[in-house]
Amino acid sequence: MRRPSWLSTHLAALRALLVLTVLLGLAYPLAVLAVAQLPGLQSRADGSLVTRAGSDTPVGSRLVGQSFTDADGNALAPYFQTRPSAAGDGYDPTATSASNLGPEDVVDTLPDPSAPADSDEAAGSPSLLTQVCARSVAVGQADGVDGRRPFCTTDGVGAVLAVFHAEGLAGPVVRVVSVNQACPAQPFLASYEGVRVECATPGEDLTGSVTRPVRGDAPAVPAVPADAVTASGSGLDPHISPAYAALQVARVATARGVSPADVTAAVERHTQGRALGFLGEPTVNVLELNLDLDARFPARG
């Protein structure tokens, strides 16, 4: 007896499901696993884990960055510091992401002291510009270099004005507010086009003003490299630039009681060139560098 067409269709679909399950759900994953265990590939397949000298306990992966800070989040002087991370609380592989803040994010949401203590309004939210400015000041202080950047104030916030004109977007300036400096802070400029600059009031409506970042007198090329103050797209990048590594050599050498030349040699050992000789930029793997220093020059104290 001829089977109904609907039954033939379902049986064909079932056969296809079973065949594809065996091929793609069993055979293919097992083949990939077998290839991954070949010499030279096993370490990468297992996560490129890194251990301390003389120990089999993993302390991290050469593919994922991690922070070298104390319990309060303060940078540890004997260790090279990584770039900032926007992945969770920092370098969280389960929350890999960027901050989604762009170059036009220059106005802070100021903390509102009148808001409930556990609310977002009470905490406020710094703009990307202010985050970069604050990080640059902190790195400059830690490593003894000029932490100034264009469009940043000396106290580490975005140097941004809200300028009110008599005729909306044009005409004489009638009022100016330093939007990222909450009262009673002293504005970074005393006056703008002859008008006194005011400090900002949290929650104030500045609609109708023109936002004007002010470059200031910072050097055109900041002493603190860009990777020291900005996060990578994934938030997991384990590398820093050789320029940022060089900036930290003196601090690390002093904290470990060794010569800068010894630390510089370690940096050079862990500097990776461009992929294939021309792709990307040279990088330094921070975890491997710090482990090398711990093995050769243990941190004091």
C-alpha cells in the first residue's frame, strides 16, 4: 500500500535530522577535539592558560587581561598595569563588551546630593571624556609624567562649557556654565568671551545652550598613551602598547628595587611584533611580563 505523502515527508525529515545530528552533533565536534589535541595546538585549545614558574596552578590566560590592583582597586606599584576594561567589573569574560560611549559623549551626569542614596541620580555618571581625563591624571601621577590631555581640566574632568547666546544659537554670549564641575567647584575658566563662567548645578536644565569643549594648553601629543586611558572593544585585551609599558618602567623598577635596564629587558622579551610582519601594532602581554618579573625580581614587602 502506498504511504500517504505527508508520512513520507515526515520520515524524510526525520532521516535528515538523524543524519545531520550524527554528522554535525557528534562526528564534527569529536574531529575538532581530536585535531585540537595535536602537539602545538593543545595549549591554545585549552584556553592558553598561564602558570607561575614551578607551579601547575593556572593564574590566567595569555588571551584575557586581568587587573593588578589591591582590594580597594588601587594599582599595585610593582606591577605593570593593563588598559581599562568595560567588561563587567573589569576583564570579566562573561560580560565582554565595550562601553558604547562615543567621542561626542562629553557631558557628565553630575551626582545629585538630593536624590536617594542608592539611586543612579545620586551616583551620577561620568562621560567618556571625563573618564579619559581622570585616568590620564591618575596615570601621570603614578608614573611621574605630565597627565594633561586636550579638552581636560587639571583636576581630571572634561573641559566643557554650556554657552547660552542672546539669540538661541547665535548672538552675544549671556551665560556660561562649566557643565562637568559641580558647585562649589572653581570653574577651569574664569570667563568666556567676557562672561563669568559658573559652576554646574546637578539636574539643571541646560536646554538651549551650545556645548563647547575647550582644548586648553595641554601638549598636542599627550605623554600618557591612548591605550592607558581607553578600553578595547572586547574589554578583554591582555596587551598594552610598548609606549605604555615604557612609561611604567621607572615605577616598577623602583618598587622592585632593580635597575630600569632590567625591567626594560623584560619588556623587550615580552614585546610581540606585528602579525605577519605588517598587521596591527607591536604589543606587550602584561600577565606574562608581570609573571616574568615575579620570577626574576620578586616584589618586596
